[in-house]
Amino acid sequence: MQEFLKIDHMTFGFGSRMILDDVSLSFGKGQVVAVMGGSGMGKTTILKLIGGLLKPWSGHIYMAGEDVHALSREKLFGLRRRMGMLFQFGALFTDLSVFENVAFPMREQTSLDEEAIRDLVLLKLNTVGLRGAAHLMPSEVSGGMARRVALARTIALDPELLLYDEPFTGLDPISMGVTARLIKNLNSALHATSVVVTHDVKTTFEIADYVYMISNKKVAAQGTPDELMKSDDPYVRQFLGGLPDGPVAFHYPAPPLAEDLGVTR
């Protein structure tokens, strides 16, 4: 497997609060790799670090052999043009039509003429099954359709790296299945590398080639979906089974309740 993206012994936090501690992940060319874990475990933060929006305290992130955080501003922008990002809930421009949303990165990042942009936008929308909705506004399409429009915009420039932030959140079962199939098929068609941040076990395990599970600032487990399903690790069992009891406690660390309430015997 040819490695395309690598996170090498990365540590990061906000202020004095550490979020990720000495985390190493590897993403192969042509792979769909899921990063899973509970809320607040730093999954979306990893995407921001990959895109150079945040800088790690220590460690490195390499994309296609380039050290992301050692690049100049100009070269970082150039590297970002090789990335596509699907934001949680799509993040479409509400005042632009479906067509104009997909055309936006083409107009901003290329010198293509309007005829070429028109043809490319229709091709991208056709890929996600929404060429007939090109004239509609975001308010006129369903949540699932909006996510597909956002996906068409994500692949507008044929990126080599696709980043997905909770792509299945808020979708009905049919839309979820359609989105999952598109993620897998588009990754194969573009021969890209896809990083899917999610906590949806069933759908993700159907399309992922490899999975990292983040907990307590570390990589708690990793492997193929089949390997993780067979794992006896307590954290893996708790997460995959949605169990209330296990290594992940219900209560956030705090002093004894009686102490906080000033109760004395």
C-alpha cells in the first residue's frame, strides 16, 4: 500500500488542555479510512490539523511527502487545492443555487471559462444524482440532497484527499446508504484517499478499509472492520455495542459530590 497521508507522533491541545497525545495514523492511497470515537475525542480537530487550520504542539503531518505545517502560506494554499472537505451538515451557501454552490470552487481556484465550468458542474451533479436539481436553492432540497450537493462541491476540483466530517449525521437510512455508497464509489473513481470522521458504526464499517478509534487522547484501537468486530478489547466492545458501562465513564472527572456541595458529616 502506498502511503499518501501520515500523522506522525502528533500532540495537540487548546490552552493547557491536551486533546491528542502522541497520535500516529497512516492513510494509504486509494483507501477509505475512518477515524471514530466518542464526542469530544478530537476527531474533527484531526481534520483541521490535516488542513493546516491548526498547528500541532509537536509531531508532523505529511501529505504526499510534504510536511503540512512547514510549508509557506502560498505552498499550503496550493496543497489545500488538492484536498476536498465535506463539512458536517454540508455548509452550503444559502444564497447560491445548487449549480452556483458547485461552481464556486471552480471559479475561485481555476481560470476555466464559463462553458467549461457549466459542463463540469453538471457532470459533478450527475455523479451524485442531482443534475436535475441544478436550478434549485438549498432551501428547496432535502437534508439528504443538500449533503449530496455538498459532496459534488467537495469533488469539484478532483481532489486527491477527501475529508469527511460526520457525513452521516442527521440523515435518514436511505440518504445515509446513498451517501456511504457515493463516498466509496467516488474514492475509487478518483483513486483518492478518504478520511471519514464519524461515530456511525454500521454504515462506516460497510465502506471503510481501515479504522482508527480515538479515546482518552490516544489511538485506543485500530484495524480493519472485521478485526475490530472480533476484538475482545473492552473499549472496542463498549463503543461498537453502544454499552453504557465500560472504560468510557458516564461522569466527567470531578471531586466527590458531597465535597462540591459542602456537605460535611
